[in-house]
Amino acid sequence: MPFSKNAWRELWLLRFVEGRADDFSRWTHSRRGVVTVGRLRLQRVVYLSLLILPLAALTTLPTANAQSVTWSNVTSPTSNNLYSVFCVSVSDCWAVGYDAIVQWNGASWSTVTTPTKSNIYSVFCVSVSDCWAVGHDAIIQWNGASWANVTSPTTSDLWSVFCVGSNDCWAVGNGGSSGAGLILQWNGASWATVTIPPSNALTSVNCVGASYCLAVGWSGAVLQWDGSSWANVKSPTSSNLWSAFCVSSSNCWVVGYSDITDAGFVTQWNGGSWITVPSPTSNYLDSVFCVSSSDCWAVGYDFIAQWSGSSWATVTSPAITFLDSVFCVSSSDCWAVGAGGTIIH
């Protein structure tokens, strides 16, 4: 029997609540349709099998350690998985996930009514009164007072949303059972499907302006927007890429998991070619965010790393769980969210 993208995640959490997490401690998760068994990633359709791998497969590689920054757990109003976090300011942040939307007011997080029961995988705000969130057969918008459903041209999964302005937003995802890439664009009035070259499912999109965006996805998929059309870019890997962040059109970071090196995958785009950087972990990396060219963060399974401008170094995580998203308001104000409603700051 095939399991959906969230089946393993919810099954693990259920066993954890029941005190039987050890039964599934070798199984990790992803919000993007891939399940990790130890270091083996199974894509799109996963069948239950009696695979047993040592927990040592989830340990991290020795790396430099950067402890100048301390992360701590923050009380969360939900126990549901949170997949994405975004902040408009130090006193206005959003996190979305499995049947959950929560908001930070500068003092505490609280739940906000969601208009959909679908999984919400990504959130982005143009302003305090204009936010978008996308997910499984869902596009919703915040108008400053409430979230509302918005007509979508697709019933497929959308895994990432990014806005250049109130009239220019992008959403990427899985184009259907074939696992093809899908890109939608918002023009201020409606969402529409955009023609793209052949691509695998896309998991992340990031822009530095109206004329430059980068989208990445399954099996090393990389697409680039030049202001008029999307085009494939030669990929540095055939492994799954989970997150992209561009400081500029000539300085982009992409993270994921390498099936070749059996470790987290990190690569940097310099505007003309890819520079593969040694990964700071053997676990997969799920999200990357940069405050500047010399200050970036990456998170994944029980793992946090910081880029100093010359190398990645591990930072102790207070949460031994899956961290799905990281966002920074400034170099000293960052948030990360993940499984079981985890929120750290």
C-alpha cells in the first residue's frame, strides 16, 4: 500500500506519543514527498518494508563548531508539524504546516484560523496585510485580518511560494503523478500556470528581483528565470534539492541530500557555475536562509549550521527533531520550525 508524503511523518509522531518511537526512529521525513530510511531516500511512492538501519546512520560528520549563537526552544501553540516560517518584522511572524497556522506577535505564538484542512507547506509575506501560503491543493491569502482561499489553477502539491511584489509572486511544486515540475505566477489578479521546460518536481523558489529567480527540485532539477522565461540550468547533482536562497543573482545557496556522498548536499551558484561545498552533516538539509553573503543558516534533521563567509560550522540545536524551515529577521534574530510543532529561536 503506498504511503503519502505525510504518512510516515504522522506515523512516527503517533508512535512517539504512544511511547513507541523506537519502532520508527530509523525513518525520517520530508514535506516534499520523499521519505528517508536512514540515509536511503525513497521518492514519490513509498511501500512499507522491513528495512532496519543503525541509528548511527543519522549521526553528523565532524565539523567546525560555531557556538557564538545560542538557539532555544520557544513554546508552541500546536503539536502539528510546521513546514515553513516567515517574518515581516521582529514582532510579526508566521509559521504554517499540517492543518495549522500560527502567528508571532513579538511576545508569544498563537493559532490563527485556517480556511483549509490541507497541508500548508510554504508561507511568504509582502507586507503585514499581504501574505501567501501554498500547499496540497491549496492557495490561501492573508489580508491583514483573516486568511481566505484563493482560486488555484492546479490541484497538485505546491511546495514553495515567493513574491517579488504584491503583483508578482511565484509558486512551485509537483505537476502530477508523473513528478514533473510545476510553476504558477500571480499577476495581482489571478494565478496562472507558466510554461516551463521539462523538469522534475520543484521544491523551492527564490528571487532577487523581477528579472532573476532560481527554482530547484527533485533529481537535481534547477531552473532559472531571466525576466521573460524559465530555462533549465546545468545541475551539479542528480540528488534531490530541497531549498534555495539567493543573496544576489551571482550568489545562491542550494541544499539537499546527496545520494552519491551519502550526506547532506550544499552547493553555491556564482552566476556562471556551481561550486560544491563540503557538507557540514551526514543528514539531509531541508532549508537555507541568508542574512548576508557572510551569514547564512541551514537546518535539517536534528541539525543547524551557519555559514561564516568561508565555511559551514555546526551549531547546537535544542530540538532533536526534524527542522523544516529557517528564517532570519536579522543576524541576531532567527526562527526555525519543524516536526511536532517545534519552534526554536
